[in-house]
Amino acid sequence: TVLVVDFGAQYAQLIARRVREASVYSEIVTSKMPIAEMLAKEPAAIILSGGPSSVYEEGAPQLDPALFTAGVPVLGICYGFQVMAQSLGGTVNKTGKREFGRTSLSINDGGALLASMPNTLNVWMSHGDAVCRAPKGFQVLGRTAGAPVAAFEDRNRKLAGVQWHPEVLHTQWGQQVIEQFLFDIAGLAPSWTPENMVTEAIDAIRAKVGDRRVLCALSGGVDSAVAAALVQQAIGPQLTCVFVDHGLLRQGEAEQVRDDFVRITGVDLVVADETERFLTALKGVSDPEEKRKIIGREFIRTFEATARDLAGDRGIDFLVQGTLYPDVVESGGGEGAANIKSHHNVGGLPDDLQFTLIEPLRHMFKDEVRAVGLQLGLPEEMVWRHPFPGPGLAIRIVGEVTADRLDTLRRADAIARHELTAARLDREIWQFPVVLLADVRSVGVQGDGRTYGHPIVLRPVTSDDAMTADWARLPYEVLEKISNRITNEVPEINRVTVDITSKPPGTIEWE
Ligand code: XMP
């Protein structure tokens, strides 16, 4: 394990991901953790992150210098670099030259850390203080206008540091800096591969579950599918998956869960086909929040009843949850109830249905979940599926939800998705909602006749986390193809529009 010590910067997760991209397992710990506790984790190396403080400020996070004599290789980044310099007897000064953003770095001697890199690089900086003199025993590797010592290393002690942020995309050769530290200075081997991730997860599941029973709710989404597939590999016959089919999924999605997923993984799947129940409950309802409430309530009722039936007298001890590592880090990192993000679909189970959670993805980033999914033999379209809201198409029909309207939207949506895939744009687009304006009618002309149909809205967006989003600039040819096909093949629709609103002020979904 490589420990990434977080000094309160937003960069710690990024660093941890870069280390994982180098196929080395990493974990984030807070800089407040006592050194003894860090060392007890037997880290193969430690990376100190950047942070917002100045090493001179009162209350600036400090680090016990014992860290540097424990024989563990350490890389300091930005603030971590300055802490290292100061602890070991170098000098950190306010130079008066703040550097933010892109900065030109001159490498005078690459050492091991910057070996085989060009003499000048554009790197991403964010600092006010600077290391002016390296500690004894360190070799200075490069400088920038504002940082006389911008990188150093001591190969004997396996210590190194850089003033800039190698983890950010805009830094040239950034990933190489991290890899040269891990492999050439710390002497680690790249062993965190999808294969090993699967093996480790399976071992952990077996150790936790023993011979008891496990329940899993499948939603059709990436996380629940990969989590279920992992648990299935680990303890096969003890697992039962429940798929509540609310009839609000897109074309082919329910079949993908009921047929493809079962065939590939061999899971024992119980399908609660409740389309009628959800449609009846949604009858006459147009208000979006009302729709969400109804769907949430009916979902829980169905899931609960199914779980009770399955539990019978033997009981079921565990419930699988697709929690990812970023959720774990953001909620404090520890084990326990405080870290449980309420599952969109399985929030609020009643008290007498108590499960211990089993979270096979809690050490993984999203890209690792995908890699594990592929390793387990899940198909690309399942593993790269876009996020999809729990209430499904119900919140993409503006107006009352009916079987006919769902059918119309499904056909239009399938065309849009198909053309996006055909244009190889799936991975550039975060989500591509297609929205039916069911209460709006527009006049059109087709053949010799006047039509009076419905408009739909295409809402392709780019985003990193759904908190903010931008409208995607899909190529005109792709939009044209989608528009032609939908108006020709879906008679109920006679007008195709594109939503060009960013988030904020718009949201990704229309409801
Ligand atoms: P908005 O529309 O708020 O969506 O920009 C942000 C992300 O959340 C998804 N979303 C939902 N997911 N239940 C869910 O499970 C919901 O009620 C819900 N509403 C929005 C949306 O698809 C996007 O990824």
C-alpha cells in the first residue's frame, strides 16, 4: 500500500488515482493520523499531498519528522515537499513570488525522479512559499522563476519531492514523475491489476460472509452489477439478487439484467415484475417530486416483501451495497455506519429488516470498478453504461406517465443512444437523457398530411461528477441522423430539439 497523506487539499484523491493508474494500490489518510498508526499499516511508500497552508502559519498541519527516518520511501508534493524540506533542515521562505497555474520548470539534473525528461517542462503550480535551500544529502533537480529548489531527491534515504503538482492533467510528464518515484526510487512493482483487485475482493468477501446468506438489489447500473458479480464469484450459492422491474427502464435494459447478466454471472435472480403496480400508482401524477416519492415508496415495498419471502426462517445477514472509494473518503474514511451513503434505491429499509452491509467496491475508484467488471466478463455496454436515475423514464416524461408514452419515449431514446454509440461518442458524453414533452403538441407536415405530434428534447451533457455539467456539442451530422430517424421511425414524435443549457442553471434531468 502507498499511503497518500492528505494535508487538506483537493488533490489527495487525484494523487491516489494516479498511483492506482500506475498499478500500485493506494489509500488516503489524514495528516492528523499519528505516524505510528501510519507505519502500522506497513506502507510500501508514502506520498505527502499539497495543502492550502503555509508551513509558517500557526496551526499549519505538521508532520512528525520520525516519518522520514522510518526507512519508508517518501514523496512530498507542494506543501508536502515544503514540510519535508523544513523537517530535514532545509530552508523554506516567503519569496514574494507566488506562482499559480502553468509554470516553466528548468531541469538541471534529472536524478532518478525526473530521469529522461526534457530540460524544460510546463508544470502546474500553486504556492506562495518556496524551498530556497535543500536539506543536507539532497540533490536539487530543477528550478522555476519562483522556486529556487523546485524538486529534490536523496536516493540513499529514498526521499524525494516536487514543488509542482504532478497529479494534475495540465502538468507535462506528471504521471512519469509519480511512476519514477514508485518504481525507480521506492522500488515498488506494479501489482494492482484488475486480476488482483478481483482476487483480493473475493478473499475479503469470503472472510466476511462465511457461510451466511447475502442479498443484493440489482438496478441495471454499473456499480450494482459489478458488486453483484464479485459477490457471486466469491460465495455463489449464498447470494440472491433481487431486481425490481418498475417498467421505467429504457429499451433492452430489463432484458440485460434478467437475461444477459444472469447468463454471464450465473447469479440466482429473483425478478419482481411490477410494471403494472408502478403505472397504477403513477396514474394522474405529473408533479416530479410526487413521482419520485411514489416510485421510491413502491420500490421499498416491493423490495421489502421480496426480501422477507426470501429470508424465510433462515434469515439473510448481508446486503450488498455499491459504495465506491470516493464516497468512503468523503465521509471520513473509516468503517461504520456514518459512511453509508443511502442507496438511491434501497434507502430507508424498515428497522426489522436489518442487514450488515457488504461493500465490495469500497476500495475502488469508478475506473477500477469498470476494469473489474470487464475482468469478470461483463460486456462493455454494461460496464460503460451512463448513469441513469432510479425513477427512470418517469422523470423524462414531462406530464403523466402512461404505458403508451413510455413506449414512445423508449423508441426515441433507443435511436438516440444507438446513434451516439455508432458515432463512438459514449465515453465523451456523461449522460444523454431524451425527454418527452408529453403535454405539448406541435404541428408538422409529413408526406401530404399535417401532423400534430409531440416534441422531444435531446439533452446530451458532459460532466465529471453530475454536480456541474455543460451541454455537449454533438456533431451536426450525429444530431441530423438522430432527428431524421426519430421523426421517421417514431410517428408520435414530429419535432426534435436540443437542450443547450449548462448546469447550473439547468439541471441534467428535466424533472
Ligand atoms: P440533476 O438533474 O439534478 O441530476 O442535474 C444529477 C444526477 O442525478 C441523477 N438523478 C437522479 N438519480 N434518483 C436518482 O437515482 C433521482 O431521483 C434522480 N434525479 C436525478 C441524474 O440522472 C444525474 O446523473
